[in-house]
Amino acid sequence: MTALQERTKIRANEGNISTNENWVVGNVVQQIFPFEKLLVEDIYAYAYLPGSSRVMVVRYINNPSEKAQEFLRKLARFSKLPENWDNEGAAPPEEKIISTASDFISQLDEFELPLYFVAPGPNGEIYLEYRNGNNTAEIFFNEDENEEMILYKGKEQIYSGEINIDLLINHLR
Amino acid sequence: MNNTIQEIKNDDRLLRRVKLEHIRDDMTAIPLAFKLRKKIGETGLSVYIERLTDYAKTIRDVTLYRLYILSAGQIRDIGLDCMHKPEPDDYSHSEIIGSITSSVSSKLAKAAVYIKYP
């Protein structure tokens, strides 16, 4: 989840800017400049541009979208699942796994990725799916705290491995 | 009880019972429907040879499950195998065996086709 902390969607005069795209707004001529490094310190981000004044932008914390709220409510309900919730020996997800999945949904909500499905698994894992047309992303928050991501283009599996936020965002846009 | 082990040929069709919680609105199954239950020591995914059973018996409870089908050939193409393992109450019972990672579960789910029953 460290990678998520390095990406903060910021609101400046020109509108919303995703820092993973490495853009920043200059305060002098209201232009958008590509920029290699943006320092994010807690709630403030300071951007330095050669030949311009220092600008400060404040991170905005948005309310979760309706879709994200719907998925967060579903996740919260998973915490009430009993042992053997499927009558075939399934374990309920632990609070820690639910919390990790909730944080993931909340933080990625800023990027308006298309949430599609969420479900608890037989071992206490949580499955989350995003879908944009033919592009699908399957995220597994496993019971051993291992996290995995699988990407599809149509029926072709094009990535399977650790969660990669850049890849995920680019795949779903 | 008939204990004769049958060879599963590539064109044999195998039924998998899937819980409603693991089915999308478009009736495709999600990968969790093909995960091993580690906590109860499952070593293979239970499936049922179509030619040795019927849908009513395999689905058990239509309020909880739906049926999906895969050919043995599809399963072997993914790098897994399937073996006939009769159970006392179900001669058609078989197992998908091999290294069932999340990626493999996902491929099985993609290959599985929904059977409109009931």
C-alpha cells in the first residue's frame, strides 16, 4: 500500500491533478507543466518549478463515491460472517483483511476506477474486481496478507503478480 | 457401491457446483469458485463427470448453487489434471488436481460455462 501513499490527487486552481501523471500547476501563469518530482508531506504537497515561484497545493479528501460506499458497506457486512458461513467450512475474513480491502477501495476511489464485484472467499480472503469494457482487474486480498493482481484483456490474462497501482490505473482507463 | 475408477478423457465434461455468492450478474463465475479450501485440507477441486450423473443430483440445493461445466481437455490445457475419485454417495465425483494458484483459479473461472439449470 506504500505505492498508494505516493499518489495523491490534488486540487489546484486548474482542477484535479493526479500526481501519478507527474503534472503540477504553476501559480504564476496558470499553466500545466510536466514535473518529475512532487513532494507529498502529510496533507500538503509542495511543488518546485525551475524559474517559477514555489506553489503549494492542498490535498483534498473527497467523500467516497456512491459506488465506493456501496462496496465499503458490502465489505463491512463480511465482518459479520460466522465460521462456516457457506456450510462447507469457509472461514470469515479477518478484520485486518477487510480493513486492507477497504483502504484500497477508498484510496483508489479518487482515480474513479470502475468497481464491479466484491466477495469473500472460502479461506478468509477477499476478492475485488474492477471492469472497464473488455479490461478487467482481479485483486486478491489473501488470508495470509499476501495481495495479488490479475489483469485481463478480454479472455487473455496479461498480468499476474503483485499489485501494481500504475499498471492497474493504466489498464482501466 | 461401484468403485471402478474411470478414465477421464479430454472430451469428458465435468460439472462444478458454484455458490451464488461467487457468481457475477452476467452468470459468469469468479475465481473464488475455483479456490481450494486450505483450512479443511482440500487437495483437489471437486467436480462431477457429467455422463455419470445428472444435474439435479449434482446441484444439491438450487437455492444455494448453480452449475458450471468444463471439459477435461480445457483443464489439462491450463496445466492441471483431473482424476475420478468416487465417493460413497456419488460415483461421478472427481477432482481437479495440480498447482491451483489464484492465476489458475482465474483461468478455470474464465473457461467455465454456466449450465442453465434449473
